[in-house]
Amino acid sequence: MNPSKSTNMNGFLEPFFNEAIDRYTTGNGLTVIFKEDHSAELVSVQLWVKTGSMDEGHLTGSGLSHCVEHMVFKGTNRREGIAISADITSMGGQLNAYTSFDRTVYHVDMPSEQPEMAFDVLSDIAFNATLTEKDFLKERDVILREIDMAMDDPDRQVSRAVFRNVFRSHPYGNPVLGHRDVFTKLTIEDVRSYYKRRYAPNNMVLIVTGDTTREQVDKHIQKWFLAEPRRPLKARLIPSEEEQMAPREERMLSSVNMCRGSIVYRIPGLHHTDSVSLDLLASILGSGESSLLYQALREKKRLVHSISATCWNPGEQGLFWITYLCDPEKQETVEQAILDELSKIADEGIDTSELRKARRQAIVSEINARQSISSQASRLGLSEVVVGDLGYPKCYYDALQSVISSDFARLIWTYLVPNSRTIVSQSKRPPNVGQRLVKNKSELEDFKSKTLSNGARIVYQVDHSLPKIHIRCTSLGGPLYETPTNAGITGMLATMLVRDTTSRTAEEVARLVESKGGLLHEFVGNNAFGFGVEMLSQDIDTALDLTEQALIHTGYNQETFERELDAQMAQLLEDVDDIVECGRKALRAHFFEGHPYACDSYGTAYALQHLTLDDVKAHGKRLLVSKNIVICICGDFDPEMVLPKLEAIMDQLSDEPFEQILTPFSGPLYAEAHHEPIEREQSVVFKAFLGPALNTEDYYIANMIEEMLNDMSGRLFLNVRERRGLAYYVGAYRMTGLNTAMFNLMAGTTPNATQQVMEAFDEELDRIKQGDISEEELQQCRLRLLSQNRFALQAMGSRAVAAGLNCLFNVDLNNWKTHEQKLAKVTKEDILCFANNYFDDAKSISLIIGPSDAK
């Protein structure tokens, strides 16, 4: 590609690519990238260590890089392990990390008032980790739980099988977590040696984005990073992968309900001249509901429940990856149909409208990557560490303009050929086969509302920070409006709203949306359902048209109904394959026995099998009435121009009466313990209590306790995971209804440790009920929740979701503005009272899901 080539991309992208990004190298070799952005009072600081599972040398396949990522959080010369996370969360920040093939990334997002702690902590774990034998032995058990989790995840099993079949010499063929039997042979000396070799400042990139200045960043780097000396680094020597000479296959059999499969082709890496064209081909074939494979195999032939295509090409060798989910008996037909479609597309060519759509989607994706401070930092990290050039995105979008439709046939005949193909599947039965762009800091406008004469409501907020709009249509619905004989009908109704209309087929709807690089999607939850439309602001008339068509002119096509019913049934079966999701459903059924909330929004197989299209139409007629509709619009628009158009749409709604349903529930009558046997490597443990409903004074108290139990530096996490190594994940979550809720604790553990985990749950709840809570603990919870609120406010879509639901549930539209004050009012006495009122062992439900011999 030619960076100097003139571009035809939309003009509004040019300022983003010309924004000022400071890149420089310090005396000890640390690369620093800084981007100033005052749009939110947040700072993201990310440390990218240029080392991953492909850098483990003679220990390749052990998961050593991932192990080091865990170990640096166990303690440093200046901090105990608990203090690492606590120092960040005490200031309202979030600290996390991940390991990949070629990098290990540590990232901190926090309020911008005191960003120095992020630099302090990141430098501390990067250079001063103590790496003791005692901590290593404890953390080894935790990592083994994580490896077991991966072994229980069908999607990860398929992904691993793809990599090990394609890459037989290259380190990509080994899982990042490591092979269990190789990992157990690691020693603390291996960990120390690797840390000393690879964690050098001249092997790191420090990325800072957000509400700060270059002067402040330089000051923090001077204090926390420059004392560590540059060190010699061995060159990364990676064995080359031999050319593949024939198709490869691996067929895995497991106790799953759905068939998951991947058809993968070897392609050149990121720096090849065809990489951009291959990205566009993947988008055209399998990105979105109007993509060619989705339309052919799901919509027309009804062979798959989902199908997608993507390019993965970070290094010298890449993969063109087609993934599908189908019924087991259709697997052979699906794979042949995919191959037939590729041949057909190569023969008949691809219409230029598909190319325009793919380009538009790529441009929208670039804009979306700038919605939050954290995502901007990640984007810069990928450009610097993975690609190798910060200016690559502009060159990439320049290159998009030079691709022509006739290129795609050549790509298919060159790369998507049998000799480079690998097929992997998992099923329950064997198959047969320069300008500085700095945003100004300003408060978001309040959400405003307007009630129409027919009772319909409009909620809106203007935000010109990005050229986008989000429209969200929300209605009461879900389990409370269903019976055991039609459970899941609201989910089907939500799906039908965004498929066919009276004037467009589902394919035409999807094609229109994706030609604009937009999104149109349904949602359904415990209390509400609806759909959302998101597009560039210049396409607002299209978004309004789609909203009107979905809400007023729903097509209710019989063929679409049957296809989507199959998909919802498949989702039920897929959930059974996920031990955590399976456990949550079982817990809910036991806890809410006899109440509509006993079943989630996907319903039951029995009810769905007896559902008809007429049933769905009648359900829509009942729920889609003016008094049960809220439309929220958020983003870059002119209210004087747009609101009258929305009103004209909503004036067409039926004004039939609507009665809200609130089925009472006071919790389980007595304590019960349940065991659901399922053959997996791990067990998941739950303990559930009655919780407060949405519109109660106790809601914020429950929020505080949930955060306390989820805190990675909190006592539950430290006791269960850190000190005793009983679980990989542990925490709390709520299922919240309009007049009731379920509050529960959950942990993934080994089958022989389930009772110990239950005892640890009881110990933590007893502590809270006895008032053993410090003011510091409460303050840290408040700060974390405040930060989470700030992070959520960055995306207009999430704001539209919250405001629409607030209006529907009769909650203050702008409660985000009083969030901090409400949290500040929660006292230790409030939590003590809450815990003793709600955490009643005599009315709790416990559940263990896992092997039948779990103890």
C-alpha cells in the first residue's frame, strides 16, 4: 500500500487520523505513547510488555507468560498482594491484565484527579515483583482452575483445536494458558528467570490516554519508570511453519447439544499487500445479518443458527476463519454448503454494493474504537505493538479505497483453497464428513422527556462528541407477561420486530443497516424488551425509518418465525453446554419456583415447541401499545428536527389500555440445597437470597454489598481464591425485578472443594452481618461504583439503554447525576441492617452443579 495515496474516505475521519499523538523513547528504552483527551474525567494507563506465549523458549507450551501475569499481583518489594489492587480501587480505579501470544498487557482506568497511582502500581509490578515460592504454589492451583474452565468451554476447545492443527511448528499451536501437564512442571525459578529476562523497560510500551497533559505524564514516568535500567534482550526466534500441503481435520466428540465448527484457511500476515482485501472479503462473507454466508446458510437454507467470518493475522502467518453453530445432524451439509458458497461467489463475483457496505462498516468500527478513553489506549497499543506503526490505521483506510470487486475472486482462488484448509468441529455425534484534536471537557446534558397525548413517551439527550446517534425502543415485557405454556414468547416478539417489515424482507433490512455501517438489534430481559438502532448521525433518517418499520409495520413472516424459533431453541441447548449458564438457570428455577421469574427470557423448549406465529402477533398486540412504549434517542442530532418525526411515528401506535403486571414474591419458604449433576472438569457453587427490587431504598445498599463481594482485593476473593486457592472466579451478582430480586454468591471450583467454598460464603456473610466492615472498605466500594458510572457514561448507547429503562420503570431519568450522593449516604449501619434482613440462611437456596461426586 502507498501511504501517500490520496484517499476517498469520508471527510469526518480525517481529523481523527491527523490528531496529535506523542510517541517517544526514554533513556532506558521505554517507549511512551500519549494522547490527550479531556472528553471525560478519566485516564487510561496501559503497560504493554512485548512478551507472550510465543516467547517462552524451551518452556513453550507451559503457559509461563500467563503464570507471570498472575504472579506479579501476589506482591512486590513495596506492596503486599492485597495492596496492589486495593491501591488502585481505593481511588476508584480498575486494574486488570491479559496475556496473548505476543504480549502481556496491564491496564488501569481511573478518575483523572489522581492518576499517579496508576504509574506507581504498574511500575511496581513490572519491576519489583517478589515472586515467592509460597505464592507460586498457591497461584498454581488457581491457574489450574482457569485451565479447567477452558477445558469446559466448547468454543475455546474448538479454537484451541484450530490452532494446534494449523500451527504444528509455530508456538501459536500451544494454548496461552499452557498445557495442564506441562504447566504443573514449572518451578518458581522458571518464573523468576523469565520475569528478569523479559520484563525490561526496553521491551515495554507505556500508553497513556485521557484527561491529563504531557507534562504530567513525563513527571510520573520520570519518578516511576526511569530508574529501571535497560537490559540485553535475546532476539525473538520463532520457528517457521511448514507449508500446508493438504486439507486437515479434527472431529471432537463431547457431551454437548450443539455442533460448533470452524473452517479455516492459512493466509499471509498483516504486512502482506492482500491483508486489507482479505479483511474486506471476511466482512462481506460473514460480518452481520446481511452478509453473504449468513443470508445463504441461515436465512435462506436454515442450516445454521449463526455463522461469521473474520481474519486473524497479527504476524507472518494469518487465518481466514469461518465459524458456525448448527444442529449436529446438519454438520456435513453445513460444511459442504459453505464450500459451495465460496465457489459460487468466486465464479459469480461480488456486487460493488457489498464492497461499499464493508468499507462503511470499517469506518464506523474506527469511530467506535474512540468511544472510551480505555479503548483509545488499546487501539494505540495494537498499532504500536502488534502492527509496528502508529500511522497504520490511516494507511489501512487509504488502502480500503483501492480494493475493487474483481479482487475478491482472485483472493478466493488464491487463498481459500483445499490445500490451505483446516476443518475442526465439536459435536455429540460423529459427522460423515499532525492536527491536534483535543475534545473539550463539558458536562453531559440532562435527559429530557415528553409524554404524547396517547401516553407514549420520548426521552432524549443531545451529545455532539461523536457523529453518531442511538435510538432505543423499550417496553415492559418478559417473564412477568408470560406463562409456562408460552415462556420465551417475548424473546420471539423482540426478534420479529427487527426482521421482516411489510415493505422489506429480513435480508433487505439487514442489508440496509449494514450498508450504513449501523446496528439494529433486539433485546429481551427480565422486565423489558425492545430494539436498538445505532448509526452515523448523517444517516438519522434511515434510523428513524427503521424504527418506524420495526415498531409499526412488523412483517411477521412465517418462514422467518420458524427460522428464528429454531435459533432460540438452539440458544437454550447452547446454554446447557455452558456450566455457569446452566447453573444460573437451575438456581433461578429453584429460587423462584412457582413465580414467572423462575424462567429466563429465552423460555423453555416445551413452550417454544408449541408457539405459533399467531401467538407472537397477539403478544405484540398486547404489549406494543402507546402507554407501554418509551423511545430514547441519544447522540448527535437536532431535537427541533428529529422529535417531530419521532412523534409522528409514535402517534401511529395503538392506544389500547395496558395493565402492568407485578406478581408478588417474598422469597423461598425454607432453605434448600440442590445438586445438579453434569459431567465437567469443574463445579460451580451458588448460594442465593432474596434481594431488593429496583425502586427501593435498599437498592443502592445491595449495589454496595455486591461490589464489596466482587472486589478483587476484598475479603471474599482473598479468602477463597488467594489464600486458599479454592476457586478461579468468585463473587456475587443479582437478578433484579421490578418488585423482587435474587442476590447470590457464585464460585467455580474443583468438585472436591465445593463444601469448603460454601463454608467460605457463610464466613463472609457472617462477617458482614456482624458489622465487621471498615469505613475504608466502604469508601473504596463507593469510588469503584462511581468510576463504573463514569465509564458507562462514555457510550451513548449505554446511556440510552439506562434512560429508556428508567423512564419505563418510573425511575429518575438523570439518576446518574445523583449517583455519587446516593452512594455516599450508604453507611455501615445500613449494610448491617440490610445483611441481617436479607441474608437469612433459613430462606436461602444453595446449588452445586458439576460432577455427581462433587463434595
